[in-house]
Amino acid sequence: MIRVLERSHENFLAFEVEGSLTKEELEKLGVELEKTIETYGTLHWMCIWKSVHYENLRAFYTDMMWMFRHLKSFGRMAIVGDSWWKKLLVETDGLFFGEKYFDLSQLEEAWAYVEGK
């Protein structure tokens, strides 16, 4: 499940992901994010990452290819999680994508980072 949070505005998007992610759900989010990129040129985003898995390899591939295609359009990116292994994964991912990890207890700090405050 992907849920865009109400606090999102302009080119600052936040969404919560939990459960099984499908290719169709990821494509739908991708279209929404592309509209923001077309309007503002840059997308700053935050993902609250709960217990998540891809429905299948096709969903994972869809997600990764979208990220690589739009990498130059990303500004500040925050991943909010709740475990040491997510932190380690995001720090490793950060070498390619520039993501920054925040613990769930740091949600307001993550918002401030994404919004450039």
C-alpha cells in the first residue's frame, strides 16, 4: 500500500509505504510524481518505510527503473524507518541516490530536511 500524506505540497511529497507493493501501484505513484517533476523541475520527497515487500520481481524492477530514470530530478530525499538494517540499506543506497535516513522518532526532522528548513 502506498499512501500520499496530506502534508505534501508543491514539490515536497511524502508518502507511507506498507505491505505488498504491486507494479500497478508503483506505476500510479510514478505518474503522480512525474506530474510534480514536470511542474517544478525538482522533486523533494520523504518515504515512511514500514513493513514492505514487493509483490514480485516485476514490481521491484518497475520501482528501480523509475528511480534511475528520474534520478537527476530528485532534490532532498528522506527515508524514515524503524530498524538498523533499513538504516544500513539507505546509507548504502545513498551512495547512488543521495537518500538520508531518519528514525521514526525523527519524523519532524525528516520533514524539515525535505522542505529545506
